[in-house]
Amino acid sequence: MTNSPKGFTLNNADSCRVKFARRFLRSLIEIKTRQTNYNNNLSSSPSSSSEIRRRSERIKLKAYSSMAHAVGPRKAWTRALLLKLHNRAKRHRFRTRKRSSLAMVLKKKRVFRVKNHANFYKPAAERGNYSVLNSDEKTEKLRELVPGGKAMDICSLLEETAHFIKCLAMQVQVMHEIADQLSN
Amino acid sequence: MSGQENENVGFQQSRSEGFLNCPSSRMATNTMPEKASGVTMSSLSMFKPPTGSDPFFASGWDPLVSLSQTENFGGSSMVTQGEFCNPPYNNPVVLESQGMSSTSHLVQYPSDSSFAEMVPKLSCFGSGSFSDMVGSFGLPQCAGIASTGCPPNYPPNSETTSTVGGQSQDGCQISDGGIGSSPNEKRRKRVPDFNSPLSPDKNAEGEQVQQKDSSISDVRKEQDEKKPKIEENSSGNARNKQTGKQAKDSADSGETPKENYIHVRARRGQATNSHSLAERVRREKISERMRLLQELVPGCNKITGKAVMLDEIINYVQSLQQQVEFLSMKLATVNPELNIDIERLLSKDILNSRGGNGALFGLGPGIGSSQHYPPGIFQGTMPSIPNTAPQFASLPQTVLDNELQGLFHMGYDSSTALENLGPNGRLKPEL
């Protein structure tokens, strides 16, 4: 790729980054305002360890969710991640999230899962993937790490892992910058 | 033209005119024998590798003239082949055979029409190497000629071709076609295959040697189409293989011009079972993805082997997830500032990420605020995925991958150490 000029020419990665930063900051602010409201109402010490832990958990989920939304539902791992978060939200909070994008995501996810479920229950060799990597224990571990990895063959798993790593690294960097900014 | 060729050949000059429409008139001097007489050809004196500016051109025609030339003219014969072929494809051949590096000379070969003209005349050459040349260069018309009487000499042509591929820096398609995008080893094995699709006659004569299965991937198909077949194969074995390859290329292109699926043929000495073929394609896909991952994960340049690589990948993903957790904890403890200006933060973020984040990250020295993005760092990353260059570019603006990786590791280490998560052994600078 060419060197990015000083001007704001957004390429693919940058737009992803900006989208993620925006969404994440918004959810961060939302969490923070909720925290302050809670504190004001209760007038108790703002930070107890459990509170902090819960908040950090929420922030983490928000970070992943913003990342998945920023990338879009065109990647398998984002769809799987969004579905997982959505289910979790439904289970824990009974709160509705943005239906429009999720409905779209879920539709794709349904097709995706149906397509892969049949494959998943067969042994690796039967699936047509003759690679030894398919049933490796390390591969299994990787499948657990990457959202949606359990229903993929090794080939697409590696591809999704690469994209996932890229987005994770970007996410870490943005979060790091935000944390630095806020603490200064 | 080098006078030597003329002396050696002693052929009519008119022939060269017809043959050589290339701007380099030097070719003209190397006329090709009109009479199909291998004897005459053989009687020609050795063609000395041309020296000077137009070595290739000169040598290119010589093979036609002196088919019986020894390996010395292997280069020249290659050149000849190249001459018949489209210019860009000849370079590697010439380079290889002659050991010359003036590939640029070959670029101006006559167009195919001229070759077509010459093809019938070349049939008289009847050297075994002909088929090779034709095959290698993929001129459909040449096939017939090549098959006329080219004894299948398949000397170390594969080596030459393979080396050519390695050496062709001018982007000559010949090397690409002959070698294709596949590694050289593949090419070597595929030589025999090339001749088969060319023509049955040709196969019968010259391609007996190439009866084994060779696998070719279609990646080279388009290149093959461009390569005209070179009929004249004045050189010995060296050329035969070359032509064989190129004939195959052209044949391939003729068979499957542009298809959506990839044709894979069994490589020499490998099972032709459809299962094993598909397996091999799969394995190649997987190793390609592993290579991409290797470039993404810092510090994995020297790792060879899928198992170790997978370990590294898993560790890296886990460390990244730990980072996210740690950072979210940090953000949770940050005092809420109700006056957070999103735009301000965002703009700061973007500026920092673009303009170099040395200060922000507090990474080691040498982190300047220069705007240099080291694009080379992720040259191998998937083009379809948003490139990660910017995010790494915001880190120290060093160009060296190792430095960047090491610095990034340091960044990780510092952030993890903050929360007493313990230094992640894996993230230690692996410089």
C-alpha cells in the first residue's frame, strides 16, 4: 500500500478504525454517564471492586460489539460475534439493541449456520478436508478463540483468524489511545 | 548483427527480413535457412554467443540456422525461440541459456504474424530441439512445424527454465509462462506436460520424453496464451525442454482460455488421483493462509512448521484478548469526565495514529513523529482485508519489521505490566 498522506484520505483500515472508535466512545460515554448517575443517586463511593469489574466487563463487551459492527457482517467471525453478543444481551438484560442491523446480521447468520452445521458434525476427513490440521488440538483451541470458528473448515478458519487478528490489534490500539487520552 | 552469425549461418538474408519484423534489424542478418535441411544447419559452425548490444537478437536467429549447435548456443537457441515468441517471453529463456543478462534486448521481437510466416520455413530445420522450442513458446502454428522432426532432446532444459524463472527480473512472461507462478520445482516437473497438449504429432516425436504427468496450475494460462511457440530449436537439449514447456503453456491456454475454476494437473511423479489432486490444492491454500498469518503475527518470520505457527497464533490471539480486557478495566477505573468531547478525542486519535504515536505509546527510542508509513511491513497481508499498515505505522516509524515488532511487544509488555498481569512471556521482544 502507499504511504498515507497527511491529509485525511481514509482507506479501508482507517474507516474501520474510525467507525470503531466512534462507536466505542459513544458506548463508553453511555456507560460513564450511567455510572455517574448511579453514583449521584446512591451517593456512595463510585468505585467498588465489583462495580468496577462489572463495568469493565460491560466495556469489554461494548468494545467487541463496536468492533464487529464497524467491520460489518461480511465476515464470518463478525456475524458469529454479533450473534453471541445479541444472545447474551437477550439473556441478561432483555433489552433490545438496534434491530435493523442485527436482523440483517441474523438473517445472514442463519444461512451461514445452516450451511455449516451439516458439515460440523462429520469427522474431519469426511468433510472433504484432508488436511491433518482439521482435527488438531491446537486447531480446536483456535476454533474456540475465534468467534464462529467451530463451524469452519481449517481453510476458512485460518482466513478468519487473520482478519480477526488484524481487527483485534486495531481495537487494542484504539482502546489504548483512548485510555491514554482520558487519563491525561 | 554480429557478423559471426552471418558467417556461421550463411543463409539468405531475405529470410531474415520476413522473419524479423522486430525493430532490431540485426535479426535480419541471422536469416533462417529456407531449405529444410538439418544438414545445412548442422553444417553451420558453432554459433558463438553474441556479444555486444544485440547478443540476443543475433543469437536468436542463430538457432534456426544452426540447429546442430552445441550447448554453447543453448542460449542462442533460447534466444531464437524467444525471437519467435513474443518479446517479453523470450527474455528469461535467453538469459538462462546464454547466461546473459541483457534481457531487454529480447523485448523487441517481431510480432506473431512474422513468426507465422517463418514457421513454415522453420520446419526444415528438423532439429529435435524444435519441438521443445515450439512447445515452450506456445505458438500454435509452430506446433506442426515443431513436430516435423524435432528429436526429443530434453536435456537440462528444465534446469535452465527453472533458473530462468528465478532470474528473470524483467518480468518476462516467458519465465512466467515457462515457470509460471508456481515455484521452479514445479516447472521442472511440468516440462513433459507441455508438449502433450500441443499436438499429437509433436508429442509423438519430441515429447516422448515428456510422457509423465506434470501438473500445471491455470495461473499461467493467460501467460501461456501470449507465448508463441518457437519452432526452431537450434540448441540441443536445453531448448527442447523449454519449448516443451512453452508448447504446453500455449496448449493450455488454447484449451482453457479463461475459466472460473482452476485446472490442476498432477505433477510429475505424483498420484493423479482426483482426491490427491484436490488435497494438494487444499494444502497449498492452507499453506498460503499460514504464510499470511505468519506475517501478521509479530516475530514469526523464522518459524517454519504449522504446529509451532499455530501455537504462536493462539498465543497472540490470547494476548490480544488479554490486552482488551486489561484496557477495559483501565477505562472502567478512569474518572468519568462528563465533558468528553468525542470529536476531539476522535480527531486526536486519528491524528495520533496517523502522525506517529511515539509519545502516546511511550515506546522505545527511535520513535519519531515522521509520517513514514512502512508499507513494506505488511506487504504480505491479505489485500482484501483492510491493511493494518496504518496502525502499525503509528507506532515507531522504523522501517525494520523487527524493530517494529519488538517495539510493539514492548508496548504490550508495558500495558500488561501495569496491571500486574505479569509479563507475557510470549510478547517479549523477539528481536
